[in-house]
Amino acid sequence: MHPLPYADLRAVAPLDIEAELDAAVRLLGPEADTRAARGAVAGLLRRHPLRHPLWVLPLLVHGAQTGDPAPAAPLAALHVLWWTSACHLDDLADAPGLTRPGEPGPDRGPGPDPGPRPSEELMAAFLAGSVLPLRIVEALPAPPAVRAALASEILTAWTAAAQGQLADIGTDAAHATRGSAVAAYRGKSGGPFAMIASMAAELSGAERQRVDSWREFGTLFGILWQLFNDQEDILTGRHEDLRNGTPTYLLACALEGAAPPAGRDRLLALCGAARVSAAARSELLAALLAPAVLRRYGAGLGAFRARTHRVLAAVGGHERYLAALRRLVDHASALLLPPAAAAAAAATARPTRPTRPWRPTGR
């Protein structure tokens, strides 16, 4: 894998994220009145730790603006809460059969603890993604106009992410193009990263033009991070995109380069069969990792990397934090996929703990 420079980022933007999350959960209200809600959210965070330390993003943006990342610490907690909620909802959307209403919960009879009811986790996800982010904004020591702008960013991100996910779900492989994949990525991953980057800029007191530039940076970084996650899904052997028939950018690269009509028809047939057949997944994976497909995919990564760096260079700021942001961009835009010769090893790799593009912390 291509390890994120976690220790390096922590050195640039130190933060006790656990303490920030504890403080955020306390914003639900007095413990006597909100014990169940607090426990549900804390349990959700504990059971679904996020994989990558991208909670540093608002700290780095605020640091680039002002030289001091510390005031953005509550936004780092907001970032984790939002993505934890979104990841859980995404899991439910991808695997609705896992939701079992009425299944015994941890307080319902003797025997092994089966964990919380799906409905309890759903309510915890609602609190983590919607209520607590707004409570965090409400508690910030900022002018009312700034808090109103930050709350609006949260609503905009949820709208963009939902629209991107719906576009992803509603796009059949036969109609997938690189353009349609990027449009979905711009919403479901670009929207939330645009939210947190623009919120950090707003909180720093940046003028509107700079806030908009940071929003564009977040959007482009989110697209890159989705592309990174697509690669990670293959490299870890999870193959969730293949099992779900997700119209990824990589799949679009393969379809657009396939010799019509037989080559394209064969790929589409494999896409359908890959949902239930390991053999079809292996064959489809080999096609996706063909050198010509990877060249097309790599060119797309390079173009988005260049655009993101241009936006970052134009917005400018304190070099210590800009350098860390540039490293994040380079990390997210690396071409990690092996050529087709290594497809068999990737296809038989033992799956690891499921993750999503939206898992931005090293908790």
C-alpha cells in the first residue's frame, strides 16, 4: 500500500482527536437527559473507526490561512462525525440485507452480545452526521454570520453527497462514462471535502474569493480521494465495487477503450456476473488492470492532480501547511494499481476490514 504520512501530518497539525470527539458528543446536552444518545454515538465511533487521518484537513487549511491550525480543532471532530455517519449510511445502501429490524440488541436477554440493533446505529448515524455538526457550529466562538455560513456548508454537503450517491446508484454500467463517474464523485466525495475546506477558510476570516478557492480545492481533493479509494478497494481484495456493480472511473476507462461491440458487451456481461461470481470478478479485474486501461486511468489521475496543485498554488498561504496539503494531494493521486499480470494475486488477496473513501482518520 501507499501509506499516508500520518506521523508527519500529526507533527504539522497536532490534535487530540479523541478529546475533541468527546467534547462534541457532550454537546448533545446534559448527561442525565442524553445518556442513550451519547452512548449510541460513542458506540458508533468505537465500532466504526475510520481508516485515514484526514481529520487534519481543516487544521491544515486554517493553518495555511492564518499560521495557526488550533482554532479549527472542532471542525476536525465535525469532519470525523460527518464521515462516520456517511460511511454507515453508505454501508446500509450497499447492503440493505444487513439491516434486520427486530434483531435482539445488547440489552435483550442472556447470551453473547450481538451488538446494537441496526435501527440504533441508524439513529446514531443521524445524530453524528446532522445534529452534532450543527451543535459544533453553534458552539464556536465566531460571529453569528460566520456560524450561519458554516451551518449552510453542512446542508450543502449533505445535498451534494446524497445526489452523488444517488447518481452512483442510478447509473447502469452500460451508461457509465468517465464524465458520469466524475460527476458522481464530485458530489459524494468532493462535496464533503469542499464543505470542510471552505468551513475552515470561513472560520479563519478569509474573504469570499479565498473561501471559494478553498472550496474548489476541497472538491478536487475529494475526487482524487474517491479515485484513491477505488484503487484501495482492489488492492485490499475487498472488491466491493465489483460486487455492487459500481460504475467507477476505472470501469468507465475500460468500457470506453473496449473494442465495440464484442469487447464492450463482454465487459458489461462480466459486470453483471461479478455480483455473484468469483470467476467473473477475477476475469473482470484482469480486464480493468490491462495496461491500456491503466494508462487511461493514470492520465486522469495526473490531470486531476495537476488541477488540484494549481488551485493550491493560486490560493497560497503559510508554506508549512501548504507543503502538507501538497503531500496529501500527491498521496491521493498516486497510481497504485498493478498491471494485469498481478491481477490473480489481487483477486485472491484476503479481504481486510471494510473501509470507504470517506474514512478520514486513524482512530
